[in-house]
Amino acid sequence: MLSDWQRLNIQNKSNSTASNLLDRVDLLRLEATQKLQQSQRGEKGQFLTPSSVATLMAGMFEFNCPDISLLDAGAGIGSLLAAVVCELCQRPNKPRSLHVTAYEIDIILIDYLKQTLELCRSECQRLGIYFTSEIRQMDFIQDSADMLQPSLFTQQVKQEFTNAIINPPYAKIDAKSQARTWLRSIGVETSNLYAGFTVAAAKLLKPNGELVSITPRSFCNGLYFRDFRQVFLQMMALRQIHIFESRQEIFRDDGVLQETIIVRARKQIEKPDTLLITSSHIADDELILSHELRYTDLVNPKDSEQFIRILPDAVSQQVVEEMAQFTCTLQELGLTVSTGKVVDFRVSSDLRLEPDNGTVPLIYPAHFSAGYVEYPTVTRKHQALAVTERTAALLIPNEHYVLTKRFSSKEEKKRIVAVVWNANKINSSSVGFENHLNYFNQQGRGLDLTLARGLTVYLNSSLVDAFFRLFNGNTQVNATDLRNLKYPNLKQLLLLGAQITEIFPTQREIDELVERQLLNATK
């Protein structure tokens, strides 16, 4: 019988060997990254997984069966599957066998992937785990579609997996592309490869199979990923979500600034009562915070959009509870949000640098200034649009509106940036809003000025910003996101607006005004 010291010594040797395996694979990753052209990686969405991230992901699996079949779709050089091997080799209850199916189409990466798989085979053999592997040098989306929807021309046998670990490519899919057709054949409509990879991998899992995926957070909300969320959440139950406080550090070698999360899900229809939310600054942070969240707080079963609302801590829960005091929808207020109609490059011959006879103001985000629109302003952009047959349909009546930026820059402190368009300041019958703007309106017409001011105060509040950041993982502020916010009632908005003059309040004053309405709402 082994003594405790002997067991500890064996475990330390196992850990050391596993760590050595990951170090060697990470060196392969760095070498491969240097060989891949930066432009090509961007086109294909190739961002190879650092060992620290791979280790964190592999550690999330439960591995509830003795014979594991692992899918790595878009394997790269094999960082993720190597991390799984290290994780299994360090666990006290090791599996009997491990079969890896790795998809990769880049010939440069395949050479490195073969080296990684050989290292994994040696490590498993040393610890008595029967290891087999297969590299599929083919398009994962196409192959999964052939397996899931076989036809007379493709008699591909469906292969199922107990586990899938993926860092899917991040790249847009053209609406008329073959990849879009393949994905439609398996029941999902999506505009980005990472969502397609995630659904396809989930569909290839056995019942109760586990998926761990690292993706941009952007799928959690918005119109573009609604179909993906509905399909994925119907067949999979989320069990853990890990969020990172730092945008830059996760894929630092690739210069990726996208907000990224790790999702662990199990293939089952029934949803758990709770799930685990964890967070850290970076992947190998020693301090990982965690708390349980009710599943219905994450995904409201009555929400037709199926937004995924991640609450990382108790402070976030307080933000949600405070926002719940405001219950009005835009529809109940008689308002809607539209996107600016003017796409400047499509009407380039009608653009004018300065206002002149026969032109109307053309408003860009560059005109935003301290709660209002400063027009004209110092900018290189064309600030006027000639009124022609082509541009007439792009114009709206010159009335009062609330404008927001559709894209917030990294330098901006707030995700939602709103201003009042005061029609009284401009002598013009019409106005053009550029496509990078959203505007609040009443059936295409303007708002009462007091209402516009109150709505602008609310949208610029720290409360709305904190709430929006919880559920929006990118710098876009879509019209759909704004429509799904809850708002103060009409009386509250008018009370807010009545206290605003030509000088817009400071951030502290804005928050005090909104806090006062919160207190009134709870009475």
C-alpha cells in the first residue's frame, strides 16, 4: 500500500509532466502564430488558445463516463485537447479511454497538431489511458451538416461525442455563402461562424454530453444572434459561465479586444435551478470569484428574445433590482427606436461640407456635445446633404429627437451615449441622421422637448450604463437593445426633463435625478 508521501510524490510528478506537456504545446502555438499571416488569421478568425485559457476551460468538465470521445472543432495546434489530456491525467479517477476527433483545415497548423497529438498519446500511455485520435482535414460546418442531415449524395454516419471543447473561429458569414446553407440545413440561422460552430458541436453531443466553449459575449443579446440563442438554449442547459474583467489579456498575442466568456453547458432539455457564475481578471488568476445564479434570472423563460443576462456579483443583482423599478416599455410610451437612414458613401455626390441653400443638416456622432447636438462643428466630415429625389426618402421632419451612438469607442466611459436634437436651434424643415446613429421617435415624428430631455437624462445615467454592460458584451448599441430596455413612465420622464435647461447636468447630477425617480417609484 502506498503511503501518503508516496501518493503525493506520484501526484507531483504527474502534475509536473502535465505542466511540461502544456509548456511544449504553448511553444508550438507561439511558433505557429508567427508563421500565420496576420491578415489571413483575421479573415479566418484564427486566434489560437493560450495554455492558461485552455487549462481553465478543461478544468470545467465533469467527465462522468469512463470512455471519453472528445470533439475539438477548429483545433488549431491542439492547445485545448492537450489541456483536456493534462486535466484527465491529473484527476484521481482517470478514464479508461480517450478518443480525440480534431478538425483543422490549415495545413500549417496540421503539422503542429500532429506533434501535439503525439505528445498527448505518450502522456496517456504513461498513465494507462488508452488514447486514439483522428485529424479531419475538412470544413467542420460542412461535415457536421452531412452527418446531421444525410442525403442521397452524402451517406456520412453521425458520430456522437461525450465532450466538446472549442475555440471557434470568429468571422462573418455571408448570407449567400455555402456555410450559411449548411447551417440552415441543421436548423440555425446565424451571421457568424462562432455561433454556427457552437450549435453544430452541441448537436453532435450525446445526451448529457458536455460542451465548453470560449466565444465573444456578443451572442448573449441582440437580434443577430436570436435564432442561435433559441436553438442552443432549447437543447442545452447552461451550467457555468466564466467572465473576464480584462478585454486585452485573454488573446493578448493576437491583439483581440473583444469581450470574451467561457460557457459550459450540458445537452439536456430540463434546466437546472441554478448555475455557477465565475469571474477572474485573466485566465490564470489565482483569485476566481464565484456565485450561484437562478437559471430563470439568467434566461427568462417568458423572454421571446432569450437574452442571456449574466450577473457576475451581488452588486450586479442590486443594479437589476433597481432597474426593475422602471417597468415601462417603449411601446407603452408610444415611442420607438430607428436607425439613421443616411449611409454617406451611397449618396457621396449629394454630400456637402457646409450648410448651404438647398441642403439640410447631416448629423454624425461627431456632433454630440454635452447632452446636445453641436451643429455645425469642427469636423472633416460633410455636414450637409443636398435635397434631391434620391435623398428625399432619407430625411425626417426637423423636430425634437433623442439620438444615441450605435457604436461606443473604447475611450468612452459609457456604453450608451445619448443627446437631445433640439429642432428649435436649426432653421430647416428636414434633417438627415447618419447610419451610425439611432433616434427615438413617435411613428417617425419628433418628441415633446421636455420628454426628449428626460429620456436623454435617463439613458445617460450610471444605472442604465451598469445594467446595459451586464447584458451587452460588445461596443454596439443596437436599436433592438434599446427597445428591450425598461423605462420610467411618462410622468417620471417629464419630471426629469422639466429640470433640464440648455446646460446639460453633470454625471453626478444626472444620477441624483434618476435616483430621486427610483425613490418615488418605490413609494
